[in-house]
Amino acid sequence: MEIKILPNRVIQTENNETLMGALIRHQLPVENVCNGQGTCGKCKVRMLGNLPEPSVQDLKHLNEVEIQAGFRLACTVVPEEGMVIELNFVESQDRKESALLGLKLNAVDSRAEKICLTIDKPSLQDERGDWDRVVDALSAVTGRSYTYPSLHVLRKVSEVLRLEQYILTVTLFENEILEIEPGDTSKRLYGVAVDIGTTSVGVALYDLITGNLMKVVSIENEQTAYGADVISRISFAKESKENALALQGAVKRTINHLLKEIESKVDIHKDEIVKMAIVGNTTMHHLLLGLEVSHLAVSPFVSVCNRPLDLTAHELGLEINTRGKIFLLPNIGSFVGGDTVGAIVGAPEVLEQGNHLLIDLGTNCELFLKTDKIMMACSTAAGPAFEGAGIAYGMRAKQGAIEGVSITESGVHCEVIGGQEPIGICGSGLIEAIDEMKRAGVINKQGKIAVPETADNLSEELRNRIRPAEKAREFILAYGTGQRSDVTISQKDVGELQLAKGAVCAGIKTLVEMAGISVQDLDSVILSGTFATYLKAENILNIGLVPDIPPEKIKMVGNAAHVGAIRTLLNHQEMMMTEELYKKIGHIELGGSATFSNYFMNSLYLEKLS
């Protein structure tokens, strides 16, 4: 049957599938944090035709205003002929480009180069083959010998030679000939650095000759349609080969979509992109490559491959030059991937003399500790709260997301991305909101929201913002207008944040103890990740996200993993360094650690933690 997706899309549904299933199959944007189980309440769609009665899950997750306005959960709706659906097409706020504009390497040595040649024309006295002429001329210029050509290059050499009167440009990677083009195109040589995050994917285009940033684009990882975190995606992939292929196809489509967007915004052709460096956690790495992921999530947590990989665009089906070189940074363990190695390269101060801790914050939090004696890394399952998932009004950092909160006796002031009416709250806003609620007395150090009738320390305005919710209470950050409901933080939301921050803090304490130092011995704590860029040291110390250390030791470095990918793209020595790091870093498994468990229980309090 047919259903209409506003503004101008009509899709066909199949028997025995939910509206969620149809939307995912047609690659339409819908949040699917719980993989269609009806437990997260994030897959809201507005229905304007053939409105079904609200389901049990609708009544649980949607308020009366939303239900009356036609909102339903896509995972509960059985498609019917004539349905009209309105999706949320809010675009992500692009925060990546500004963070990368200041990056400049001292030297660019990508090992990719272009050389323009003028070739001797054939004659009766010189009957060398076309390819022989090209190789002879190239060797005369460079003094190097070259490997056998690809069939791709060999098939086009005769035409290319004659298009511009025997003037052509050869694209090289070390001693390998990747491409030939008619005329002089020696100034047009490009590469891309790709950061495959669990939530979003970013692609940065660079000029491989000058090292200049050309464009950065990012978009939600299409895999989010199959689950919010790596565990849910591993579970989905394990169900069938078709599911695993769906996840591989989703991330490849995401990358290729961004590559096409770059082509449309910058005057380049995909064949001019000849190199790509990729970072991602181990699960993202394996799903992109189509590798088995079932052993990643069960003890002893074994990956297929941790070593750095050198592949071609043709092998991976990524739409740059078909002979383009693709480098994947090495993994450290099942939940400490190439994104952690990239973050270390992208924040090189962590390798300086002394004791330095790198925290890559996200759904899966990776920790890297370097002392003068040892390098260690581990991961801790912070959960999706930092990305807004699992939070009633949580969302990613899009327009309409609350990203900053201040609370006074007279009320609550919210900073909203895009300056519009708030529709939810992102991770940085959640952390600041809970810190402000604690400071104002709305919640205590155990995370319990105050009972308004007995909260004499609160002003009337703040007491009026506390109201009953499912099994507990919630605090109103912003009152809704029109069809928009109030944006609140519930008791359950506070608990989710406590679990996430407790896991991070406990991981830090466990790692430094295993290294034989104390938290106070740390010379720096470096927080990486786009999310971490917008955190304040005061907030994360006040709620105990990191143990209590002097705030001047805390540094935010932005998306260091993507910066690491860029550095390896532009300088081959940086890529070689990742292989050395892969060999030197010891992987620590926190699962089953009694030390971690003890620290975790003590790290749940919303207060400065020693």
C-alpha cells in the first residue's frame, strides 16, 4: 500500500512491517534508539491522515498535547492506505568546520603526488608502446622505477595521450601509478579524512599539495536506524547476514552521500580524490569492512583485525578515485578502536613527558593513559545519555536543542542551538542543567529531585517547575508552546546521567590505580570529542564526571579523532606512528574488575569526587 511522506514523497509498504520498518527500508530519517522495541519513545512522527488510536507505548511516551496533535511512535503504527506522515527533517548544526579551520601541519607529506609530463610522439624511428613512453618519461623525471599498471590505467592511456597533444598528468602514490589525466592537472590533488562515529559521520576534504582544508560536511550515521549504540548494532548484525549487510550498506551510503555533497559544494571531481584516512571504533570499523562482529561483545571480546589496513576505494565501494588509497587506523581492542588511536595522534600533547589522560567521550567512552613507564587504554560503557539517547527529551546537537542552562530563583534560562524554541536537550545541556539543578537545590547529591511541598530552600517559581511524573518527579526546563510539549528532566533522566558519568569516573580511577599513580599525579586530563568541546570544566567537576583535580589541568581539544585522521592523511609519518602506538598500547578489560565495580558505586554521587 502507499503512504505519503510530506512534503513530496510516496513510499510503498510491505505486509507485516511497521511504519518504522518502512521508513528504515526507504532510508528516511527516523530515530530508532531501542531498535523498534517501543521502549525509548524517540521515533515520533506526526500523522495527518488516517490517524490510528494511540497504542500503549504511545500513551506511555507521549503527552496529551502530542497525542492530540497527531504524534505517534513509528514502531507501533501499522501502515494503512492513505496515511500522511510528517517527519522531523531538522538538520544537524555543523560544528565541525570551525574546529578544524585552525589546524595546520608543519609539513605535508601525503606520499601522493601529481607530475605533468610531455611525452615524445611515436614515429617510425620510435615505435615504443604508449604505456612504455609514459613510464620512461616518468622515470626520467623522478629517477624511480614503477610497478605494473592497473588495467584501469592501461585501458585509457592511448586516449589520454592524444587528447592534449601528448601532455598528461600522472597521479602517484609512492611507486604506484594510480591515475592518468590529459593535460596539466598537477595542482588538483585531494584527500579526505573520515570520522565514522556511532552517531554521526564527518568527512573533511583537504588539498594534498598545500594542506589546506577545503570543506567539512557531516550527517547522522544511517546505522542509527538500527540502534543507538554499538551493542544494539552488534545484536542486529548477529541475527542474519542480511542484517549485517544492511549495516554495512548504511555506513557506506552515509560516506558516499557526504562525498557527493562535497563534490556539489567544491569544484572537484571524485577521481581527483586519491587518498582517504578513516577512524572509527572497532564496531564501526568491522561493519564498514563487512567483518564478523559477533565475537566483539562476548568474552573474551575478540576482533577480526586490529592492525592498520591499506585498501582501495574499489574494494570498499567508496566513491573516490577507484584506485584511491584508503587507510584505516589500527584498533587496540574490541571496544578501543582506531578512533582512540586517532585521538592520540590528534592531541599529541598526551604523549609529552609526564602523566597524561585522554578521555574520548561518547556513547562508548575510551580512556588512554600515558605515564613515563607505560601506555594503557580501556573503554567503559557510558551509555547513550551523553548523545541525548535514553533521556526523555534528549536529542543530538541539532537546531532546537538546549545546549546551556542557568537556574536562578526567578526561573530557568536556556541557550538553544539556532536561537529557536527548544524541542529537547543535547548532552552538553544535560550536564550543565543537572549541575545547575544540584547547585540550586532542585536535586541533591544522590540525584533525587526535591519534593516541592517540603523544599523550603527553593523559590516558588522553582517549586512550581517540579511536578509528578511516571513513578517519580520531573523538573520543567522550558514550557512548551503550541504543539510543542514542555521540555523536562525526569528522575529517570538524572539516573541515566549518573550511570554514564559514574562509569567514566570509575574507569579513570581504575586505570590510574593500575598504572601505579594517583589522580593527583596527572599532569593533564584531555577531553576529546565534538560533544566534549561544549563542556565546561566547572560542570564536569561539580557532578563528578572526572575526579576532583585542579580545573586548569582539564583541557578540551574538540574532535581529536577526526584531527588524527587528518594528520595521518596529510603526513605519512603520522600514519606510521599509529602502527607504533598500536604495538605499544596495552589494552585493559574492565569487565569483571572488582576495582572498577567498587569505584563505580562510589562515583554515582553528584558531587566533586576525590
